[in-house]
Amino acid sequence: MHGIGEVTASCRDCRSAASILLAVSGIFGVCHFDGSPVDRALVSRMSETLAHDGRDGEGAALESSSAIGCRLLYSSFDSARTAQPVRTASGARVVFDGHLHNRGELIAELRNLCDVSAATSDAGLAAASYEICGPTFAGRLLGDFAVAVLDVPERRVVLARDCMGIRPLYYRRSSSSILFGSEIKTLIVDPDYQVRPNNQLLSELLLRRAHRRPSDDTTLFAGVSQVPPAHVAVFTRSGTRLHRYWDFDRRVGLGSRQSFDDYAHAFGHLFERAVERRLRGTHPTAIAVSGGVDSSSIFCAGARTHDGPLVGLTYTPRDGSASDESAFVTDVERSCGRQIRRVDTPEEGLLFQSAAIVGVAESPMLNGQWFRGHRLLNAATAAGARTLLTGHWGDQLLFDQAYLVDLLRAGAWRTLSAHLREYPRWFPDASDREFVIQFGSDVLEYALPSWVRSAVRTARQRLNNPEPWDDWYADSFRHEPRPDVFEHATGATALACALYREVRSQYHHLCLEWNAKVGASYGVDIAFPFLDRDLVEFLIGVPGIVLARGGVPKALLRESLSGLTPDAILSRRTKANFTDAVNRSTRQDFAALVTLLTPDPLVVELGYVDAGKLARGLSAARAALEHSTTSIVSWRVTAVAALELWLRQFVEPRDNGREDIAWQRTSLASAR
């Protein structure tokens, strides 16, 4: 690794700027508690796995039995002036990935206790907090971050992760050592580790059960753990201690009697602050604008509050299709007085960059429309952006009909019925029956005892007669998932429990980690204003009849942002529909999929998929795709393809012979 020594750091283009902010970074380290010497070659390999995370600089501190380091990407030039690792007065070394949202409060708290000022970097503030508070320091930090402390004087390693889990952080513990890093690849370069799948979590992901379990310390790799969101992990020679330092209070909204206008005012303030927090830095900030309510509102808020360079990007087509939202994008441009750049995204097949994406994300998860995301991120980097804001998770957090269970409990039958009748007016592609079915599922989840839920789901599985394209997993693999254990807080509203599950589920955090790693591979920090901790905390405490007043989805947002977001967008009753595009991509690469999954795929060889069922399922999927009106068939095919690619890359890599690359050649041919 370049420049390793007692304390080293390197950077390029260190010029001054007002903001002190790091964008995307990668951190890593190793500590042998038994005093064994550190393998410098291993430390170098760990650093190299994060080279894409840090194109502006790197730094490391190496001692006889421990090492800690980072790769850095700056979103402002002044942040380069603070070398990492940061050394505290007591001798601890600190590396920091991310950015803080409460710099002012931290500086005010710490100024009289240690040497900090407005010029102190986020990494320096995290180090100062640790110096004052020790392992409890993470409770003072608010932002999107992962931080590691090598505290040689105290003979411990401390790892901490932000409240929402935006930044990933992994570790591998043995009896005498700890290795940690921002990516799993950083840990598995150790020749002493043999990759083994965590079949329980794999099955929960692929059988669509991961949303029913809270995120814990497990990963898809057996023997590799993660620091869960809002946790601190302390490692010493005697053991490991994992501590949650913060969580949402799901009962905070009980008994609240604020007016709708009060809620709307509070939401508007928190939303604009959430956007503003993610616009710091001197590099241009990109915002993905689809023309929908959520992303358009983010762009409008940014345009009003941010004086720096702002780059609006959209890949919405202008072809009159169901996914064409170009008229709404034009409304946003006209309202804000800023141009939004059109990103051309010629259609590609399902397997576009599939092997690369699985390798970067370290998970069997593919996006069937990845060619759009790829070109969007390329456009962001071409514009000089280091941060890309998106409207993701707005749909999930701003409208969840679980609040109907609260109306049921309160005996508000008429209101409940009126809201169910209102929904289809805002979702013309959905039937009345879909909302009724979802209501029944919510009653089962939030109003009935857990043993009833378990019994009903078991009965459903026994009576279920799945389609062949949804029934190719082996029976042994289907028995791997653990029981559902999402405990709902006693006395909390059903809506609060639903929103809490949304931001605390295993599936949610796998998605966040996917975005973080993929964005980092482009040198871009993908940021989500709707996952701002303070905004989510507020939404969990808002009654459902306020969030969806009168049965109108996202009613609170529509009201609070009136005058900011164009009325034509706030009053939208449709959403872009990419179903046809997704299915076209799957059909385009179906021959490549068959080549990938035959004749001897690892998914069959390792016992995840039944060979006979797979053959029948692929045949049925090919036929179903010709007339499917949903994306479900495409999703199921994508999942098994992603699993095959993941197994090939991480579990049993194959030689790059003719047989292994045949599917890639087929994909490239079909893409043309």
C-alpha cells in the first residue's frame, strides 16, 4: 500500500474551501490482541479492495500488532487538510467514513473540553468525541457515518455505525484478532478465511422473508458480521460487546393532538433541512429527478435553499409510454428556473453489467433496469458531482395503509371505509381488491397475536400452489429461514410499527448497503433525504389520518410543500410504470439467462435449486413473459440469476474458460 508507515496520509489538490466534509470513503483495520505481528501484505491488500472508495487520498497507521487505515474521496478541498487516521491526545487512532449533520452542536459541546473549532473536520470531531466520551461517543454523532477507533493504550477496537445504517461496516472476529472494513471484500482477502454462504440469510432474502426480520449482525457470508445500525461494537482480548446507542420511540405519537396545519409546517421544516444537510460541499451536487412527487420536491427544495452548483438529472423517456414523465420534469424546470439534464438510456438486457454489479455489491441482488442507473451515475460523475440525492424511500415512509388498523381499533369504521374507497382514485393501475387484501394482511400483522400470524402463514404455505417460475428452490433451502421475530412495541400505533419495520428490516439494510457500494464504485455518495433520522422520527410519531388525510396518499407532503413543488406534481394521481420496460429487458436476455443457468449451474450443484423444477420454471417463465402485466416473473428470474452470479464470484469461482463466459457473450449479443 502506498505510503504505509507509523502515520501517513496522501492527498491531491489540497485547496481551501469553507465546508469541511468527506463524501465517500473506505476504512479498514486489523488488531491482534495476542501481540502477533501484523502482516503488511495483508494490510496492503485490504486497502486495495477499497481503492474505488478513495481516489483522493489514503492514510494508515501501522504498529507492531495492529493497523488502521482509510481511502478517501473528498467532496470539499478543505477536508483534505485533515489527515486520517486522526490521532487523539491519548494515542487512539480514528478513521471516519461519512459526514455529520450536527457539527454546530458538537462544536458547542466540545469546545470547552478539547481543541475543536469550525475548522475541525468531521473526522476530527468524531475523534474529539471519542477522546471525551470513550466508547459511548457515537451517541453524540448525528449523520451518515461509519467510524473505527484503534485504541492501543486501552487495548481495544471500537466500531460504530450511524442510526439509519447508511454506511456499511463489517468485521470478522477470531479468538485473538479483529479485522474490519467498509466492504466484505476487505475481510475475505485474508487467506485464512474460506468463503461460506450464510444460508439462513440467503433464504430469507430470496424467499422474501428478510423484510420480516430486524437487521442484526449477520451478513450473507458466514463468519463475517456487520455492525448493526445505531450500534457500537467494542472488541478486547476478552470478548466482544455490542451495544445499541439509539433507537426510535414508536410510542411518541400516542395521544398527540396537533392540528393538521401544525404537522404540515413541521414536516416542511424537517424535509427542507433533510435536503439541505445533504447539499454541503463545494463540488456540484446531483439530484435524480423522475417527475414524481418525491424526487421533484427534493429538487425544488434544493433549488430554493442551495447557492452552490446543483445538477438535475433525469432519465425519464419522452416517448409517450407509461414511464414517460417528461411533462412533469418540464414543470419542475419552469418552477425552479433551473435546467434538468436529460440522460439518454438506450435499453439493454437484464444482464447488463450483472456480474460486475453482483461483485461490487457483494450480494445476489440485481436491478433489471440497471442500464438506467449506470448512465445516471456516469452523468453525475461527468458533471463533477460527488453526491447524488434521490427520492427513494419516500413512497414507503409517506404512505403506508397500516394506519387503517388503528382506525379499526378505534372503531372508526366509516373513516376506514372511506379511505379504502379513496385509494383507487390515486392508484388507477391498482384494483380495489388489492387494498382490501393489504388491509387484511395488516390486521394479521399488527392486530393479532404472533402465534396467530405464524399459524396463518404456515397454513398459507401448505395451501399455496405456486407457479413453476416461483417454485424452483430446493425443499432443504426453503426450510432455512428463521421464524419471523419482528416484535411490535406494546401500545404503539400500527402505523408506527409499520414504519419502524420499514427502516429496521434486514431487507431494508441490504438495499442500503447495495446502494452505498454501487455508488462508491462510481465515486458518488448516494444520499436519501427521506431517510434523514429526524424526519423519520417525526413520521413515526404522526397519526396515519394526518399522513393520508381523507385517504389521500402523501397528503401531508402535498399540503406542506404547496408553493414549493409545482401544483401539477402535487396533485398527480399516477406514477410512472416501468413494467413493460422491465419485462422487455428480461425477454431480451432470456437466452443468456438460460445459458447462465444450464446445464450445470452452481445453484443446482450446491443444493439451492432443484434441477427439474428449474427447467420447468424457465420454460414457464419464457411463456409467461409474453403476456405478463406485472414484473413478478422478471423479478423471480432475476433473483435466481443473481444467486448464480454471486456463487460464481464469491463461493466457488470458476476458471475463465469458454463455458463460463458463454452466457456473457450471449448477453452482449442480445444487448446489441
